[in-house]
Amino acid sequence: MRIFCIYRAFLNIPSPFGKTSPKRGDGILLLVYFRTMILYFVLVIVIRLMGKRQIGQMEASEFVVALLVADLASIPMQNGDIPLLYGIVPILTVLGIELLLSVLCMRSIRLRRLLCGKPVILIENGHLLQKNLQKTRVTLDELTELLREKDILDLSTVQFAILETSGRVSVFPYPKDRPATAQEAGIAVQEQHLPITLISDGQLLPHNLRISGKDISWVEKTLKKKQSTVQDTLLLTVDKSGRVCWLPKEGI
């Protein structure tokens, strides 16, 4: 009976047996703890479902969703009198709307431009478009700051600068002012391979070991040369060319 009452109090559902709520003090703190923990995992799942792009590059609609989700979660988290479902249901509703709009934006250019806007050219063929700067409310100080972040000090070396919908600025210097590539310089470079992590923080990764085509005996032989063990290794990687990177744990 007591577990049933605590469960109903946890969700803030009125009890059919009358007023049977857990004692104040530790019981209430325990309920707040579990409610907060559930809301935390709900928010993590919601952000993951929104996609990785939302974490680093937010459009205007995505930023509004992030604010709404945080607001909706804080209300039942702080106020125990509000049912937990009153916070979870709106969060899932906002998530559903965001996912639906994402699908519609992929299929409709007009809707995508309405919600996300479109890129604006700030510098074209070395000419600073002052009207576009005023339109986007970007000051010269902000523009030069964004250019310095791209390691550009001279404005005259920029051929194109475009303000993306995410708020970032893409900068393209004149070909004569940008660093030469290895191909342009006629330098022969070695082929690049993606390293595969075999050991991470003292833990052997069997799945990556199979992908790399190596086995346990190869790992043990490699670590023996370094006078180390799996537990004493912070990182061990290998690529298709056979290049090995080994880092020991500090203090060993």
C-alpha cells in the first residue's frame, strides 16, 4: 500500500483511498530527486532525437524549441504540486512539432526559407555590401572580428563572405591570398588513414579490434614493446598503414 501511495504521489495523481501522501521531509526530497532524474533523462533523449546538428548549429526555430524544453522541464522539477506528466507531455509535444517541421523543411524550400532564412552575402568579389550589413544588423566591428577568427586581418584579401543561416560566416579569400595546397605546391604527400581506437582509458574495445584486423596477441606484443599493459594504457590506436599511437596513463 505504501509503495502504491508513493508512486501516486510521485506522479501527483490523487489517491482513491483518501489523503495518503508520504511523510514530508525525506519522502518529499526523494520524490523531487526521482522527478528531476526522470526529467533529465527525458531531456537528454529529446535533444538526441532532435539530432546532433542542434547542439552546435541552431536555427531560430531550433533555439526556440531549446528554450521551451528547458522552461517546461523546470516547472515540474521545482514545483512538486504539478504532476510530472504535465511537464513530460508538453516536452514530447514540442519535440513532435520540431521533428515534423524538420521533415517539412526538407521537402519544402519555401517553408525552409520562412523558418530558417537564407544565406546573405556580405562581401562579393572584394566589395563590401553595406546594405546587406544593415539588413542583417552586422556592424563592421563584428565583421572584422569574424574575419579575425578565420585568421584574416586584411579585408581586401576577402573575395566572398557569406552570413549563413546558423549565424556563422563563411569566408573565401582570393586564390592568390589563400595558403597553397600540397597539390598546388607540387608536394607529394602520404595517403591519410583514419585511426581505429583499440584501447581507451584502460579498456580494450573488441569491436574495434575486429575492424582493424588485429588480435589480442598483436595488442599484447605492441604493449610489451612499450613495457605497458592494457590497464596502464590511456590510448592505443592503429590505422590501415600500420601506424600506431600509444599514450600511457599519467603517473605510471
